[in-house]
Amino acid sequence: MTSINLLDEIEDSVNFGAVVREPARTILVGSHQPWAYAASIRTEGTGAATLKAWVKLTSGSMSIGLLSKDEKSFVSDLVIPITKDFVRVELPIPALEQTGPIIFRTYEDGTVEPRLELRSLVLEPGPSAECLVVDPIVEGLWPPDIGIFNIAALRSWSRTQLNTFLTGDKWKDNLILNKWEFANGITRLESYPWRFSVPFVLCNARCEFCSAWLVQGEPMPVDLFDRLDVMLPYLAQIDMVGWGEPLIHPEFGKVVEKLKSRADPRARIALTTNGVHLGRWADDLLAANVRDFAVSIHAAKPETHEDLMGLPHGSFDKVIDGVEKLIMGRQEVPGLDVAFVFIVTQQNLAEIPEFIALAQKLSVDRIFFRTLKARSAEEQRNDGLDYHRLPPYLHPQFAELRVRAVEAISAAMISIEAFPESWSASVFPIEVEASILQAPLTPRAVRLKSKSYRHTPAVDSEALPVGEPLEDSYPELCEGLKNPYNRQHPLFCPSPYTAFYLNGFDRMVTPCCYMTSIPGHQPSYLRKGASFDDVWNSPAMITLRRSLNQGPLKSPCLQCAFYW
């Protein structure tokens, strides 16, 4: 196919609204009806193509998308933001012969008349020349209302062009600026991170598949939030998860109140909990705009659940009561989502069908069945867990019970994420698994006394480092390190741009979940006397962002299994 000018085809394809022709542009006026198609344009041809448009939305809401061949669903849909001037958007079409019409549509309440100006609308053969290979998880990471700002397009925009998108809404503008800085490999950021995991570190459970309870330490001091005041209003995703149980923090009420008073109401606030104290806190959490709940509950029977989690008798019933209290408020709380998280083990495998029935009876939204994480022999020796009694394939009726579980999952009336084929994968290295499985079991009380690791927090002083360079030359130390994924720069890892990882034990700030400190630099602490920008744009963070974009990649980045 050759390039096709589609502007002339719009007038005959309008479903609702009207088209106004002017010498330099076409104006598409949408319907007041919400979710109405404003115009649809059928395409012809085969192979990949790219729709390129110069657009300016002056009022209302409108998106541009691509329907499936049967016209029953969207293949892609990009929201068009209101802007001060014309901006270019691109919609990739993988295969013209396998897709349906191009659609312009309204998508809000219809109280404001949508008005979209089109200066150019061209369908060109082949994929976009700016197309970059970016992990789809990363591309879709930012909130949906800025989905139009794809990474490939952002790399071609000057700061002046980017400014035409900014509206004065500081929360949304920060998201847009942050993605532009990420796409262009900016090293010193003007934007604030928009993801934050509140660092809880205490736990009341004694789970056999988690060592958090064996690490002793002081709870996160609430005054840490005072140092984060500048960041909190920009957050779009707040996860109360940490390495423990958030609801037992001695000042949890103050944490909730801080989030309620400082976070933007549009922020998604999520809680991961074992649910034992959920009933007590449910009303406060909902009032603080917490809308996503992930409840760790690993059995359908109280005795199994309490065995796996090391909780006292009666805990299972408290969890169920707390979940019921949440569900009761669903009609008054828009957007509430309650999920169960269930780690599949030898002890609970037979209860999966009953567990699904329980979740459906409670009207839970979804279930995540998780597979045990594989572990090395060294981990098994050193962390004090009787992990070797857990693998589901140790059950004498494993094959039969897995079939029953799969049948129950297939018949379920709620959303379930599960990977039953992974339940038979060896948890330990094959060459040492037999000896590991023969090891004796140890009572939790004995392990807690003899295997606990006391974490001593660093004294909060101005002497703590904030990512300064080390005197030794790191490149000389890392020669010959493996690159198992054949990584090259640019590496589109969003963590050093989007997320703020703070250790609740000692105020250490890390660039991601897998790197404690950046090679060649001191660790970074949100210490006394340091501003938020001192940490967010420390020498270490600037160096890491530069290495991701320009190389050479740091050794932890070469070996990380995420973000291709």
C-alpha cells in the first residue's frame, strides 16, 4: 500500500456529531452521549501500518483506537489529552488484514461537547520508524490516562513540544514529565517518583514460606513521612506492603492519616495484609481511599491456614470476618477490589476447590494462586525455614489433586490467575533436593530463638552517606561478570525513574528491589539534614540512570531478570 490521506474520508463515516471543514484543518465534533463513536474509518490493505495524526483536543474527551476484525473489542485505544497546540500521535497497526476500523470515540459523561481538531491524518505502510523494543509491562506501566504518551513518540519530542501537553494539573503533569524524562534518558530528574512502597517491617505471622518473622528490628519511624512530604502529593501508586504486616505497626493510624491528608485522591492505594487485624482497620482504610486489598489466606480450613502461617487458633475466622466487613461496604465505595493470595503447597493443594467456593461465597473479586519460589541450598541452610516440607509435588496424590484444582479453576465464576503446570517444578536444585527433603523439621519457637537476625538501624545522623562515589574504581572490579541476557544499553528499566524504595529498618534508599546500593557508590540514606532531592538525584542515582541509557550497564542490571 502507499500512504493514504484519511481526512477526506471522515465526513462519510461520522456516526454521531458533525464534521466542520476549514482551510487548514478538519474539526470533528463528538456527541454528548457518553461512550459514543464520533467517527469510524475503514482501512484496506495488508501488512503493518502506522496511523499518524496531528491533533488538538480543545474540549470534552476523545480517544483514537483500533477495533478488532469482528468489531467487538479494541485492539488499542489511546486517550487524546486536551492540549494548547497540535501534537503528533501515532497508532501502530500490526496487520491491516487482521484488524477492523479506526475509531474516534468519546468516553466520559458527555456533559461537555467533545471538539477535536485534525490537521493531518495519514495511514503509512510499515511500522513506525521510531518504534523501539520496550518491554510491554514498562510501556503500560504508567496510569492509563497518559497511555497516549508512548515511549517511542516521547523520544522525538523536544521539551517545548512536551510543554504543550502540560495543563497545570501538577499530579498529572508530573506523570507526563516523568515518562518523558524516562524515554529520553534524563539523569537529573525534575519529576518526582510516583510509586512508593510504605516500608513496614514487623510481622505477627510465622509463615513457613517467608523469613520476615525471623528478622528482628525496630518499626519504621513515622517521622520519616515528614521527610517525604514533598513527594506524597505526586504519588499515583502507594503500596502498603513492606516486609511484614502493615496493620500491626504501633502507629499505623498516623500512617493512614498522613496518606489521607497528603496523597492526591486519584492515587491508587493498595494494602497487602494477612487480614488478622483487617476488621479493626477496615473503616479507616476505606476512608483513607485504600481501594485495592490483597489478603494472604492460604487454605480453606482454619487448621491448615494456621499451620502454614504460624498463627494462633481463631485467626482464620478473624480474616474471614475482616473480608466480610470490606465486602459489605462495596456499594458505598466505588472501585473497591478485594483479592485473595494463596501460595500452593503440599498442605493446601487438596483444598483449592473448596477455597475457590469460599472466595465466591464471600464475593471476592479475584484469586492469585502463587507458586513456591525456587531456592538454593544455601538459602535453605541459612534462613531458618522448614521450606522443604512445602513443595506441592510431595503430596502422594499430587497428580490427581492438581487435576481437580485445574477443573475447579476452569469452572470458577471469578477471575483467577494460576499456573498449575509450575506446581511440579523442583523447588530445590535437583542434585541436592533429595538430601534437603530428608532434613528434620524444627519447631518455630526454636527457630525464632536460635536463628533470628537482629537488624540494628543506622544512627540517623548527618554522617550517613547519600550515594557519593567510592574512591576505588568499580569498572576494574567487575570485569568478566556474566551477561546472561546479552543486555545492551539503552535498557528501559523504570525503577530509578518511577519508584522510591525506602528501607523501614534504617532509612536506606535503594534504586530497585534487587540492588541494595549502586556499584561504585556509597549507599544512600534519607538521613537527617538531607533533602528529598539530595537522595532522589544523588550521584549514585544520576550515574545509574546514565548507565541505563548510555552504558556501560551495571553488573546487577546485566543479571536482573526483569525489564528487557
